[in-house]
Amino acid sequence: MKKTVVIDVVGLSSNLIGAHTPFLERYTKAKNLHTIAPMLPAVTTAVQSTYLTGATPSEHGIVGNGWYDHTDAEVKFWKQSNKLVLADKIWDKAKKEDPNFTCSNMFWWYNMYSNADYSVTPRPNYLADGRKMPDCYSEPAELRDTLQDKLGQFPLFQFWGPGANIKSTKWIADAAVITDELYNPTLTLIYLPHLDYCLQKFGHDFSKISKELGEVDEVVKDLVAHYEKQGANIIILSEYGIVPVSQPIHLNRIFRQNKLLQIRIERGLELLDAGASKAFAVADHQVAHIYINDASVKNQVKNILEKTPGIALILDEAGKKEYGIDHARAGDFVVVAKPESWFTYYFWLDDAVAPDYARCVDIHKKPGYDPVEMFMSSKPRAAYKLLRKKAGFRYVMDVIPLDATLIGGSHGSVDTPKEFHPVLITDPALNAEDKKATDVYEVIWKALTKA
């Protein structure tokens, strides 16, 4: 099989390629630049799973970055086991056809416990005293040590949160090159998250994102140079484009006001009790799953949703099937925001009683996605907390604001202008055209099997 690399530049859309990305502008003129129709949901884990399986969420089961686990009665986000993806991956097919085929998965999601030959993914080290230490997980296990010896500790706090910057993306790119030099895998998958941060914070305000565009452009340039020397087929793509937003929608607050939400009070702060609620929302960017524990309120919930400004689609069973998201993990209703709107997980009505995790970067405890984690409420407070950490005291890094209006960009919807669609950049010989997300699998397969 032909050596191939797939470089996932998160958030890249055609209207970002230009003066601020000189390499990509030159590169695309010599290649095929096409777009991919946004799939539902247009979020990281679902789209990546579709690219690697050729299947829809109805088949592979990844209905979002998180969902409600009916058995545990808990909302779970950003789980990592590849066993959650319920369809064969492209490397499964390749291994059957070519016993010499190998795959390197550098930070694409659901990266743990797959049968990819080489993999690296974020995995913090949670200590007994409550501290969270930067780290990563790899297969083989010694690859983690090799990479961190050469590149330094994986910069977890630059991968997500208010400190997110080019450092984590550069680390991943460098790790991919080192892994390529060590093992020479047939297929390499590389995740470059850098644009995700600035675009969600500022939308397409070039006065604020031009630096970030230039930074990721340089990383892509270096990767392309490396893989061109290896004679590899190169595919550059993205999972979604990010559209400007200005209207957060607080579904759980609306459900609470209609007496559908169950709240617990602990230490004077409020917590959402999903298992005891009649209905609640799991927010995931511009998509939300509405789970109903009491069937008698289903019509009431639908009426509430129909009256809520900013909602474009309310999908029942027939609607979910039409959009390829009718899986047991999906909500009883799946709702999609209008292009200018997005969904928060917020359920409290008074910031004074918001849960302690609301002001922290805590992607696993929050019952929904929280992009406001990229902002910091107080740099002096953060500095004080870091001093406590260095002095060995217990601390809570509670520096995240509770202001959803800060967010300038979002994704997840299928109803976006073409200039905001994800991109697919390939060699002309692959004859790629504008595609659906399910077609990307065949584009990668064609690159692997092209003579």
C-alpha cells in the first residue's frame, strides 16, 4: 500500500485560506481544494469516527463528544476507548488486505485500545491529592517516554483551556514526525487543534486570529515538507468550519423554569441530577440531545423547544433517522441551533450557587460542552492559584468566567454557507470532488491503494 498521511486542521474552511496562510494558499493552487458537506453532528469525535469508518453515527454510535449513559444515569464527555466506536476502522480493512500495513494515530479521538499500531493521545495523570498533571498515553507504552524525552512533557494546559496555544499543536506535529522516523507507518493520522481555540473565542475576526492562522500554516508547511520527502500521498482536511455566533441558548435553564429539571444542593451549590430529572439537555456546541426520563412530558418538551428562539431543527425519531443519528445513545429529541446560536450546559439561575466545576476547566464533570473554558476571569487570581500550587498547598483553579456571550464562533450545525464548510485538499491524481463526510473514508482508501 502507498504511504499516506491525513492532516486534520481543525476548523479550517476555505474562507480562512489566503493572505494569512501563505503556504496553504500556494499549496491549494497546485492541488484539489474541495469541501465536505457538514454532517450531523459536526463535532470532533463524531466526524472523525465517520471519516475512519465510512459510517454514520446511526451505525458507529458516536452521536457527539458526549452523551447520557442510561445505565450509569450520568452524562459522559470525552471518553477515550476506541471500543465505543461500533464499526470497523479503515486500518482494519487495510490490515486484512496487506499484512505489512501499519497505522499511526496521532491524537485523533477514541485513540485508546484500538488495533492501530502506534498511537498517542492526551491522558492527564490524576494524583491522589487532587492534582492533575500533564501527560499522554501511547501504544506502544515506551513511545510516550521517547517522545517526552525528545519534546518535553506533553503541554496539556496548552492543549485546552485559557492557556491553549500553538505549543500543543507543534508538539503533536513533531511527535508525528518522530513516530514516522521510528516506525515508517503506512497510514498516519495527525490532529492539529490550534484553530479551534481562536475561532471559537473570536469567530472570523482576522484582527484577532491572523497570528494563529500564520502559526498553524507554518506547522502544516513543515509536515507537508517532511511527508513529501517520504513520497507519501498527502490529504489535508478539517472536520467542520466554525461560524460566527452571538446567541447562547440555555436549554437546561428553560427546562428548570418549567419544572422538568432536578437539582441537588451540596455545600450550598447546585448540581444537575440527570437521572432524577424528567427531561434535560446535553449541550454540544450547536447540537443538543434532549433526554426524557418521564414519557408523560414528551409533548411538553417538544412545545418548549418549538417556542425557544434560535433552534433550527427539532429531530424526533423520523428526523434522527433522516440525518443518520438514530442511535440508542442519541437523545429522545436532537435539536440543532440556527447558525448564529449555540447551546450551553448552564442550569443554575444564580451564579452565586453555580457548581464549583463551572469556574474550572473540567471537561469530564460538566454535563455538556463548555467553550467558555478558553477564557480566564482573572489573571491575578490565576497567578495566586499557581503560587499556591508551587508552594505545595491544595488549590482550585477556579478562574473560568460564567459569561457565555464571550463566545464568538461555534459549529455542529449542518445549515452553514459553503465558505464555512470543512475542506478536503488532495493531490489532483486522487480526483476528489466535493464530498459527504461518509465519502472521506473512500478518499483515504484511494490514497492508500493508488499505485
